[in-house]
Amino acid sequence: MKAKEFEKKFDKGEDITRYLEVSKSRRPEQEQKRVNVDFPLWMIHLLDREAKRLGVPRQSIIKVWVAERLEKAS
């Protein structure tokens, strides 16, 4: 399929997912790398309490809070 035809289908709101190779897709700047961070137990307890209150995993809170702080710093 040519790009113009693809764009027309997209612009019309047609489902174009069958034309995509999602197995090869990636989100720029969203690749992940595992890091290990040691926290004092009191922080872990507070993180777990907040995670339980919000109904999300501890890791989610850490990611959101770090991202918020980095956005403020930039």
C-alpha cells in the first residue's frame, strides 16, 4: 500500500491496524532499562502504604514521582 492511500484511510478514521507491523514498533525515548535502588525500610513502608491507598504497584508511584521531579527540574 502506498503512503497516500494509507494516509487517506487514516484520515477517514478507518481501522489501519491490519497494515501495521506492531511487532517491529517501538516508542522513541520509552525504552526501559532496569536499575536497582536501595531505600531505607521506612521509605518502603510509606511507599507501600501510598501504593495501597491508590491501588497501584509501588513501582508505579516511584516512576510517577521521579518523572514529576525531573519535569520540574528541566
